[in-house]
Amino acid sequence: MTRLKRFAGRVQFTAVKEEVQGLIQLGYGYKMIHEKLVADGKITMSYDTFYNYLRRKKQTQPTKEEDQKIHPSMQKRRLGVSNSESILKHDKNPDRNDVI
């Protein structure tokens, strides 16, 4: 197997990024997407390289446009705010006799 030149995988992934996103939304697995793109001659990178680019893509933060598509209750969860009451309570004036 020939090795890609430095950053050639990134160029190939960027070229097919939208197609990959569409296939993921349709429910295709990563391996199937890789096999399809290789068979179509759109990429030549190994599956490991392809998967690493997918993993990096998932770790990036969504853009403001993507953030607006998320339901408001999910936005609160992303910020760490719960929709329900916390099970931990803070007493501003604790009775020290109860604790000891």
C-alpha cells in the first residue's frame, strides 16, 4: 500500500466531508462509507486515517447555525443545566448540631 503525502488525507476528507455527513445522517456505518468512497475513487486513505478525521470532526464544537437547530432543552443540558431539581441541596444556615 502506498503512503499518502503529508496532509493529503485531510485534503481528501475535506473534499468528501459533506457527502460523508449525508451518509451518516442516512444511517450508514463508517466502514461502509469508507468502502464506498474508496470504490468510487474519491479517497485513497486507509480506514484508520478516515476514522481519525471523523473522530476529530465529532470533537469540534458546533457552529452557531448548528446550535440554533438544537432544541432549547438540549442547549441547557449542553451547558450543564438540569431540567429538574437537583438532588443536592445547600442550606445557607445549617444547624451545626445536626451535622455533628
